[in-house]
Amino acid sequence: MTAAGGASGTGSGLGATTAADRLVDRPLVFAHLVAAMVFLAVSLLAGFLFSMQFLQHYPLPQHEIFSPGRWRLVHTNGVAYGFLANAFLGGLYWAVPRLTLRPVLHRGLSWFLFVAWQAIVLATAVGLLAGHAQALEWGETPVWIDPVALLGLILVAVNFLVPISCLSGPMYVAIWYFIAAFVWTVLVYAMGNFLPQYFVGGAAAGAIAGLFIHDLVGLFVTPLGWGLMYYFVPVILKKPIWSHGLSLVGFWGLAFFYPLTGIHHFLYSPIPMFLQHGAVITTIAIELVVTTVIVNFFMTLSGRGDALRTSMPIRWFYTGMVFYFTTCLQCAFQTTLAFQRIIHFTDWVVGHAHLVMLGVFGFWLLGMMVYLIPRVVGTAGWYSDVLNSWHYWLTMLGTLVMFLDLLVAGVVQGYMWRELSPWDEVLAASVPFWFVRAVSGTAILIGQFLFFYNAWKTWQLRPGAAPSHAALMENMQPAAT
Amino acid sequence: MFESKAGVFLIAGLGFFALAFLVMAVLPWAIYAGEPELTVEQVAASGIVPEFVDLAERYPEQFKRAFGTVSTQTFAEALRFGHEVYVADACWHCHSQFVRPVSNEDLRWGPVSTALEYQNALQRPVLFGTRRVGPDLIREGGRRSNDWHVAHFWQPTNVVPTSVMPPYRWFFDEQGYPNKRGMSIITYVQWLGSWVKEYPYYHGEGPPSLPMAATTQSSVAHAGAGSTGGGPP
């Protein structure tokens, strides 16, 4: 905790620079966060467009580049590689130099990677809309981009692992997660994008595709997310993590069990059944590991519950953790063969995916942005705390409603299918749920645009910028974060 | 060890990943390693589906422009291109391609999927799918006529009013006849499951308008016996 303790405190003293501050390239952090917001906006709009197709009101003209199916690919890939990856990089460029007390390997390389990664994500979006998708869920990145993206991931890993390699002695928890995530992300990307395409066919490739989908969440997104939580939560609460022992259990449990579950994506498929059984058992084991991590973080919060009210980042983080526990508990049930009979292929799974990606990791990264943006821009706080509050409530309620709505929709669809209802009747029964999904998505969309507007106005308040009018200055609040 | 760089890097990062890769990927890979993976040409050589011939008879000009004549080579070409279209337009995100042994799926669609059905180049990467907004398609071949598919791709709600499938106008030429893309995707869909001998019909759907491919190749001769001509509505 010593390194993290050296980070700047909350509230006052934002203008002052600490030793760790001089190690951090603030414009780079800001650039990644802005890119994350841009891709989040595009991804959410794509998702909203796709949801309108389900109501027979798709607004775009009938042309292949506006094909709803292709925009669905932009939605999922934009979230993974545009929003999550950029926001994670922003957080890492802030946290890793503070944890290691060293700058990253090379500032020029960092900026090169920033530009290169945006080019990769844009090329992916263009490639998907032009019809160059690879038939691999969440790895639809066109095959001609895959080698470039892999090279980028390797360079990112090197950029961060070099300062980490200079550490001596036992390392803080966050660094364990970061090291593992850098190694895993490279391996997962190479495995998923190349093996099923060039080396393995048939049902065995299905096993690898399942492993890829799962590992992308479990070995890229999850460890980076938890690593950042282990950094930001103690810094903001100004108290150490409750139990170091539980941190150890959480990390090593995740590292062991998480990769062993890939096949649970294709239960009752032609993949050998004993492997499917194995994947079910390890998935349930993960829930036990997750519980230790959740207990650790809520015991850390114990005595500082007021922070949920007073600190917007903490509110985002802990809401995300409640959703994390919810989604993992759900997973322990839905992975069982009894649940699979009904819910597989239904909207239940779509609800699960939205809760994981937006409700958990999206919330953590949004909370992190709420914490970081005034600090990297150099303002005393946000332009409007009221807008921040609206952002939280619209996004949180939108996500919760979408999750519950799709959960119920999935059960309805699953049972109607089992009862051999005609397919069009199942569609008719689903429409009310799809309507609610579109409404909840709209709430999420509005929440984000309030956030983007707020960030834009905050940026205008940066030191050195000419205030557009004096009234803006009066709106400045002391930092609430 | 549990908090050191080497421990985290080697044991968690590389070791546990390798272990999982061995169990979750190499093991199934090894199990099916002995099964040959058919090329598209081998698949095509095992029997041209009658619907491909039917397309040649219904849309002679368009077919000639797109493929030339009916042959194993042009059938392979249609399958390959149809598969490309299926992937590019993300059909596989709303249509699965495997029948599970549970939830009465064999009553709805037919025989439960087996691993060997996926040992061909048109399942690389495998198209199990992830969501069933529309029905599973692995037993779709021969279930509906080419006319149905043409009308459906032009405007799905004209055929199924509650459908949420988008229209695919880029599968058609300026006159409204299916173009190469349209004929290829129809050929691909009509091929799916054509190797299965029989499957159930439900909710008043009669038997398919065309004999099934798997019966014999001679069934090709019967193809196109239905109505003639006719573009999309």
C-alpha cells in the first residue's frame, strides 16, 4: 500500500503535484478517457439502433452498411476494444506509475500505441460494416487486423511490465492482477483469433471459441477491473484493504478457476459431455472465490458507508460490486444443466452480458473517469455535480431495468420454446420485453450524454482556458469526489 | 511466491493459462483430431441440393451471370459465398446451428446435432451461434421452398408478420431478382441439414415442396417441378 498511499488525496490540493504526479502523463490519460467516451457513445448508439430492429422500427435506410446485424457487431466490439480497452489504458497510465514509482517504459511508445489503438478500433468498425467479420463471437475483428492488434497488445504489455519488473520484494495486490492481465490478454487474443480460424475445425473449435469469449471477460477485463479497484478504493477511502489474506485467495482462486470454464458457453452442444460437466463445476467454484473478494471490499467499506453518498466514484465502484456479485451468483445457477435447458439461446443470457459489461466493468470505469477527469484536466471538480448524479441514476436504473427485463424475457422464451409454441408466437410474446429494453437503453444513453456534456464543460474550466462567460465560474463546486 | 513477480507471471499468468488450454482446448482438439475435415469441394461433391438446381431454373439469366451452369464446382462456389454472406451479415448472431438434446428441440427441429456434422470447412470457425432470435437453422435445408426464402429475404414481415428479421435488399438486383449473394445465401441455407434423412414437421407445415437432397442425387431431376418464374412480391 505504500506506493498507492503516495497518490494525491481527494478534494483539495488538486493543483499541487506530488512525486507520483510527475511520473504520470496526464494528457495521455485524458486522451484515452476521451477516446473511451467517444467509442462508448458509438457503441451505445449502435446497440440502441439494433434494439429498434426488434420493434420493427429500424431507422436507417436499407443498405448493407446499415445492416442491423453489422451494427450489432459494432456494438459489442466497440464496447470491448473501444470503450473498455481505452478506459483501462487510461486507468493503467495513471495507476501503474504511482504503484511502481517509475514512469512507463517510453512516453513516445505510449503515444504511438494510443494512436495505433484508435486506428485498430476504427479499422475494425469499418471492416465490420463492410462485411469482413470473422465468425468468432467478440473476436469479429477482421482477420487482417488481428496480427496488428496482437502486436499492439504485446507492446502495451511491455510498456507496463518494464517498470513493474523493476520492483523488488512482495508487490501490492493491484500489480498481481495487472501482470497476469497483460500476459493473459496476449495469450487469449492469439488463441481465440488464430486457432479456430487456421488450425482447428468443428466442435473442438467451438470449445476454443467458448474459451475465448470467456477468457476475454475473465482474463482481460476482470483482472484489469479488479486491479484498478484494489488501487482506487483504498486511495479514495484513505484506508487499506481489509484483509490481505482474502486478497490472496481472490487472486489465486480467480487465476486458477476462471480459465477452466470456457466450455460452459456451449452446454448440450456436440462438445464431449465430460468436458461440459467439468466446466460447470469450475464455474460454480468461481462463485465461492468471488464471494471472498466481495467480502473483502465490503469490509473495507465498513465504517465509511457515508462515502457511498459523498463520493461519486465510490458509489459507482460499489454499485458495480453489488452487480458483480449478482452476475456471478446468477452465473453459478445458469451454468447448471437444469437452467441451461430453459435459458440457453434466450434473452436471459443477453441480460447477463449487459449486467457484466456495463453494470460491473462499465460502472467501475465510469466511476474511475469521474475520479480522474478533474484531476487530469486540472480543475477543482466537476462542472456540475447534479449532472453527475443524474448520470449515475439514469445509468444505474437503466441497467437494472434492462437486466431484470431480459431475465424475465429469457424465462418466457425458454418455456414457450419447450412447450413447442410456434416461433412467431414467441416473438409476439417477446415484443413487450424488447420495448422495455429499448426504453431502459434510452435512459442509459441519455445518462451517458449528460456525462459527456459535463466532461466537456469541465474541460472548458481547465486552468489557462479562457472562461466562456463568468457564470461558468460560479458553477464550480468544491470537489465532491 | 504468491506475491512475487515470478510467481504471478509464471504460475498464474503462464501456468494456469496453459493448464486450462490443455483441458479446455487441446483435449477436445485431440479427441476429434482423427476425424477428417471436409473441404467445401468435398462437401459439394457429396450431392448438389435440388434447391440449387431450382434456382437455375427459376432465375436462368441471373443464375447464368452469377454461376454459369449447375455443377459441383459452381455449387461449391455458391456454398462458399453463401457462408461468407452468412458470416458478414451476422446471421449467426440471431440464428444458432445446433439442436440440443433437451427442451423438446428434437421435436421442433429434428435429430440432435452430432460432432461429425461440424467437421467441414463451412464450419470454420464453427457457427454454433449464441442467441435464437430466429429459429435454429442446422435443419433448415429443404424445409421451405426457394420462393419462401426469396420473399422472406426481400421483406420478412410479408411472410411472417411478427418477424423482427431485417430485409436484405442487397441480396437482389435492380429488377428485384436474387443476385449472386441472394442465390448463394439461399443455397447455403438450403444445404444446412440436407445430409439428414428426415425431420419432423410441426404446426401444420406440410412436407417440403422439394424432395430432400439426402435421399439421392437423382432427386435433382425432380427439382423445379413447382411453379415457374416470379420475382419477389
